[in-house]
Amino acid sequence: MKIPANLTCCSRLMLLCLFLELLLETEAENIRYSVPEEIDKGSFVGNIAKDLGLKPQELADRRVRIVSKGRLQLFALNPRSGSLVSAGRIDREELCAQSTPCLVSFNILVEDKMKLFPVEVEIIDINDNTPQFQLEELEFKMNEITTPGTRIPLPFGRDLDVGMNSLQSYQLSSNPHFSLDVPQGPDGSQHPEMVLQNPLDREEEAVHHLTLTASDGGDPVRSGTLRICVQVVDANDNPPAFTQAQYHISVLENVPLGTHLVMVNATDPDEGANGEVTYSFHNIDQRMAQIFHLDSYTGEISNKEPLDFEEYKFYSMEVQAQDGAGLMARAKVLVNVLDINDNAPEVTITSVTTAVPENFPPGSIIAVISVQDEDSGDNGHTTCFIPRNLPFKLEKLVDNYYRLVTERTLDRELTSVYNITVTATDRGTPTLSSETHISLLVTDINDNPPIFHEDSYSAYIPENNPRGASIFSVRAHDSDSNENAQVTYSLTEDTIQGALLSSYLSINSDTGVLYALRSFDYEQFRDLQFRVTARDNGNPPLSSNVSLSLFVLDQNDNVPEILYPALPTDGSTGVELAPRSAEPGYLVTKVVAVDRDSGQNAWLSYRLLKASEPGLFSVGLHTGEVRTARALLDRDALKQSLVVAVQDHGQPPLSATVTLTVIVADSIPDVLADLGNIKTGADPDDSGLTLYLVVAVAAVSCVFLAFIILLLGVRLRRWHKSRLFQPAEAGLACVPASHFVGVDGVRAFLQTYSHEVSLTADSRKSHLIFPQPNYADTLISQESCEKKDFLSAPQSLLEDKPETFSQQAPPNTDWRFSQAQRPGTSGSQNGDDTGTWPNNQFDTEMLQAMILASASEAADGSSTLGGGAGTMGLSARYGPQFTLQHVPDYRQNVYIPGSNATLTNAAGKRDGKAPAGGNGNKKKSGKKEKK
């Protein structure tokens, strides 16, 4: 039994706690203040911050403000003190008229939470209005036969105040005939009536003057007066009588002006002037007197101004009928104004947020909306809604307040601005509606990464591109806005053939334009695979990647490379063998070439560019095969030189050439013999031998220069002695030609040359002695003795002109070779006609080898002069056109000590050509040197 008792106690405590909590919540939700009217502006009304549970400084931080239904703001918030203060003059009578209590209702909006708190302020009346009568003076007539006790209704006094400050009492000035009675009506109002106490006598007093005073109960007391003038007339037996004591009528508020509303009717059985009835309003409000019109003769009531249900729903008027004798009767007219749907709902945006982020959570408050309709009943019942296709909804609050909240998450990329139309309709007939628009901007958050237009890109660039060339442009679109949509581009770091990607390419971070940092080579790599990253500037930044394939396009930048025949490094040509019995179409060799380019740039074609004997060989256009075009003949040279050109099909086409040497021979010994003539290889020691030859030539030149200096010294000495000794006649003996050994067409100096100069004491003529050679096979040319050189002048000349001193002839300037006379393979070497020695490495090395061989044979003493006189043994190898006249002659007037040979210009005599600049008469000899 104890347990249930405990449970009952606990239940009671819980119920008490719940009740207290509900009471506190009710008190917290309904905030009520009271304030007297006519207070000064800024007067304290209540501590609103305390009642809301906030600190004064939080009012501004949380955007607390007042929202009211009316347009007139009576109160304001003081953000410093957190109190509610008056915003202006407060007139209770203007706000509430005679209604009690006078409550001003409004709401406090805590905007950061979008929460409303209802507030009521009671306006307490003060005695600021004096009771007043509608008329300042009232005049009426009264028959002298009026019986005592007759009651005459007097006008009401009106006091706009309420309670004790309203009209409380009436007083009538003292008069022996009249008294005042103030009965109360059904609504508690006072109706002053003047009561006739004693009979009247017109003859005694025709006019009575009275004063009616109306007083309120305020402090101090205020009062108003009405002057009453009563005229006593002769007897009138019957007063007017209305057909109805009250007239009831209901009219629509939209009736036109001047509409007949009701007609009152009063009758008087008297005759004449006593039976004529006139109508007038009695105790009517001034505003009603402006709206209604009463015809004084017919009793017809009509409207002078439009009726407004929202202003007055019910009009109560009193109509008085009076006959000519002054008798009166009164009746009430009650006009009930019927409401029509003539007021559309009024939509007011109390609070609104104009911009929200797109990640605003569902259920967040966007705006607080108030809807008011001044109509009544169904005409004033409103419904508020928004379009259904929006991510918002309306929630009903108190007192026709609504709040607009988000129904789902917003997406700025789908809709960046919402134009929300809030529509309010009533239930009247016809239905009226009004709407207002809320513009909501959805602000962006960085929720979208940049997106490339393609899943992958392919770009092409020709090889050998200039550095810094623009290759390709990528673009990424970011659906966000502002800085969240600012995209920067970068390359994903990677390595290509051991080098960083950034050393090959770069990208403009703003435009996405791709640039080449180096020149690409198709033969090095043909494509690049890398990724481009697009990143926005949001927080946090978002990025995306795309793959890009860069293909290098081949350009014709590689010359065809000849694989066979392989080009020797020393500059010589390859040798191929062709038998003389070869038939037409015989495959001699095949030129094999490749091109590092690709495609059309690597398509090769072959053609015969040059041949020593045209028409003998042909080259396959596409195969490069060198074949005989006809049968070989005996007259065909053993050595055939072919120049084959290999050309690709690029734009522009590139080509390479190769020189082939074809040896035509039927047997192996012939081949070997010919190979000795066309040997192209070079001994590695030849370069050293060339150096030795250069040193030797320099040494000989130095010796020759010393000899010239010595010769000049000797001549000066002899000239000096000629003055001391007598002249003696002497002849310059002719000496045979010098001793030359010709080996393989090249003459080498094999002897040690010496010169002996003798000067007579008695003569200024010089004598040059050329000793005879010591060899038995020396060729002595008599023509050489007859040649008149600058030192070996003829005896006749010496005898005829003893005083003439022969001068040394200048060097022969006609020793240079022409194109066809230069050493080489059939004079086919290219060059100018300036007389320089062959610059072909092959021919130069062959000449050096011949000189060495000739020197070796001369040392053995077994060499013979071959090739005929004046050819230096070269005509057999280089053709008959190559003679000694094409070789510079270094033998003129040179005396070789130790030998009786004399170097003379035998060739010059033979050909009848004198050295340039030589003195004396030259004779042409028809004799030739014999072997």
C-alpha cells in the first residue's frame, strides 16, 4: 500500500512541475506592458531584453526588432538599455475609441533565429478630454397646456475618455418649472431628460433659459455645458407618432452614393401647422452626419459617402419628428453594413534574408511574412502559398504570420537566383488575392571541381619546332562562380627518357596554352603521354586531371643514309668488280640506303647522277641496283666512276650521293693490277710521312735561300776583284742535262746539288760551272747547252757585248695547271685553274707514295726514265696530255756540286716557250731527248 502512495506523490510533483513549466512558458511567450497615454517620446515602457532572456548588447547582435501590423510605429527598442520605449505620441482615444481595455499588439522578431514573441501594451486612459455636447444651444417649443411630468429627452454629452475619466453626471440649472432626471439605458449609458415639474404659462413667462452641465470623474474634473431655450406656445393636443419605434436595415458596403436606404414615417392627427411633421437627426455622431442624409420632409435616409464595413459595421441613429406646434417624437434607425470582399489580402515581408549559401540546410528560415485582410468572415480568411516547383515551403505561425523555409538543399549551379512569389488569397466571392516577390540570391561554395571539355586530348606538333611554340590549348569549366571558378592549369610532374616533363613542356597557368620548351625530334620519341591538372581557387581547392597525348609529326629533316657501299673515312671511293663478259642487266652492285624519317619522307628513290661513260650502267629507281645497260666493249675503260644519288620524297626532298668505282676486268690478275691503280686506302703512317716531306721541303727552301745569299756575296766579291785583275775571256760551258730518275711518272732529285760560281778578275761577266754527272746513263742534251739562261749566256753574246751583265730571269709564271692538266684520275678533279696542287687526299697520297717509290729505286741506281721525254713518267698513268710543261721547273740554271749535270729548261726549248721574264734570244730545237 505504500508503493502506490509514493507513486501518487511523484505523479503530483510531476504534474506540478509541468504546470509551472507551462505557466513560465506562457508568461515568457506573452509579454505584456502597460503605459499611460500622452507620454513623451522615448519614455520607458518595459525591459524587453530581460523578458526575452537576452542581454542589452545582444539585441543588435541578434537583430532583434519590432514587427507590427499597422503602419504607425508606436514603440521602439533602445539597443543600449535593452528597453522598450515610446516612439511618439500615444492617443488612446485615437487608437481604441471607447473600447476597453486598449491593447496595442505587436511582435518582437529575433531575426537570427527567426522567432516571434508576441507583445501587448495596454494604453491607460488619462483625463485629457472634456465632455462635450454636439450642440452648443438647444431650442424647442413647449405648449403651455403640457401636463406636468412630461419628459423631454436632452442631447447626450460625449466624453472620449473611458472609465472614471468619462462622463459621469449631468446637472441642470435651477428652474421652478423643470428638473433633471438621468435614467440608465440597457447598455449602462446615461440618458438625460428634462421633466416638467409645474405647468407653464405663456402669458407669465414666454421663454425659459436653462443650462445642462455634463461632468466626468477625472482628476481634475472636466465639464461641458449646453444652453437650453424653451419657448412656451399655445396648446397643441397631438404629438407626432412614428409608425415603428425602431427601423432595421442591412445594406452592402458597396452601395452607390445617394442610394435610398430607409424611410421613416411619423403622423400627426392635428390639422394645419400643428399637423405638419418635419424630421431631423437627434444625438447623431458627427461622422454619421457626414455619411447619411435625412430628408426633413419625407423622412428618407440616404448615404452621402461610401459605406465601409472596415470603418463601421453598425450605424445607430435617432430620428426626431416634430410638428408645427413643437410636439416631438423619436425613433431609432439601425443600419447594419454587410461586408463584401472588397479588400485583397495584404502581404507584408516582416523579415527576409536576401542571400544564402547553396549548402544552406533544409528547414532554414528565409523570411517571415505577415498576411492581413480587413474583410470579415470568409472574406477575411486568408490562405498563403508559393509555387510548388521551388525548394521552399511556408509554415504557419501565430496571428497570420508565416515563415518561408528551405525544403531541400539548394544548388547554385542549377539556379543562382530564386524569384519567389508569395500569394495570399481569401475565401470571398469573388476571391481576391495579392502577391509579393522575394528575390533570393544563392551564393556559391566551392562544391564543383573544374571539368575539362573532353575526357582526353590529342595534340600534334611537327618536329624541329621552335622553342616556345604554342602547341595546344586545354580549357576546363568550373560551374562555380567568382574565385571558386578561377581555374589554374599545371602539368602533372613526370619523367620522359630520364628527364623531367617540365623540361619539355610548359603550360600557361591562366589560359591553359601548352608551350614547347625544346625542339622535338621524331626520331627520338614519337609521342608524349602526360596529364594536365586544372585547379580552382576555392577553399579548399578542387581539381581534376585529363590525359593529353602529344604526337610528334615527322618532318623531312634526315638525309638518306647510305649503308652500302660504306663510305670510307678517308674520303676515297668504293670499288666494285664487273667482268667484261657481263650481259646487259648484269647486277654489278646494289646501293642500300635508309632514311631515319618515316612515311613519305622515308620513301627513297635512286638515280644515276653522273657516270664516266654515260649509258653503260643503270640504277633501279626503287631498288638501288646498279646493272649494266649494255654489253661491255673493249674500248670501255677499265675504271668506271659512277655517282648515284639517293633522294627521299619529303618536302623539300633531301638526297645523298655515293661514288662507285667499277673495275672492268675478266681475270684476277687484271683485277689486281687495276686495284693497284685505284687503290683508295691510305696507310696510317702516311700522315707522318707527309709531315716529314713538309719538313724536307722547308729545309730545302732554307738551303736555297742560303745559297742565294751566298751567291750574292760571291758576286759582290768577284765584282770587287774585277777592279783589281784584268778582264779575261772565258766561255760558259754548256753542260748536259741534270740527272733525273723517272719512276712511275714522277722525277725525284736523287743527287746532291752543288753550285760553283767563278768570277774573273778582269771582267764583270759571271761564269756558272755545271760539273758533269758521275752516272753513265745521264742524258745530255745539246739543246740544253744552247739555251740562253740568265747565268749561262752564249759566247757570242759575251763577245759582242762584253760590258753587258746578264741578269737572272724571274721565275716562270706559266707553270700552273689547267683543269685537264692536273694530276688525278683522268683530270676529273674539280677545282679552279689557279695552279694549286691537287687537294684530293687520295691523289695527294698516291703522289707521295710514287715519290717515295722513285726515291727508293733511285737509291738502288736501277731506275730508268719511263714514259718518254718531258713527261716525268706520268703520261702512262694520267694520259698523254700530262707533260713536263705542266709541272713547274725547278732546274733552271742550277749547279749541282759533285755532279757534272746541268739543270736546264729542256722542255722550254723543245716546246719553243721561253720562261716569262727571261733575257736573250731563244732558239727552238727540233731534237728530242732520247732514252
